[in-house]
Amino acid sequence: MSRNFTLQSLQSRTLSELHVLRSEVLREIHAAAPGSAASREAWANLAAIDQSIRRRTAHLTPRF
């Protein structure tokens, strides 16, 4: 993947789009050689997407 996702660039995406991006990035992680630049970039993208999803759904988690 030649694109880098930042939290700012992901703000305009819907939750559904974020989940689609997440599944695409997971496929790229599985296809990339471990330790390669593509693998590291994909892991960084996954972290940004996951953080964006958590921020969007934080209000949905039950608080005890």
C-alpha cells in the first residue's frame, strides 16, 4: 500500500468505510513479507484505523 492513513485523514470516513479499510489493510499485512517496509507501513495504517474506530465507538461501550 502506497498510502499512509493519519487520524486526521480518517476523520471524514464513515464507520463502515473504516471497517472496509481495516479489512483491506489486514489482507496487505498477510500478503507482505514479515519485517518489510510494506509490512511496517500496513501495521502503522492498521493502528491508525483501529484508533479511529475506537474513538468513534467509545461512547457505545458500557460503563460500570
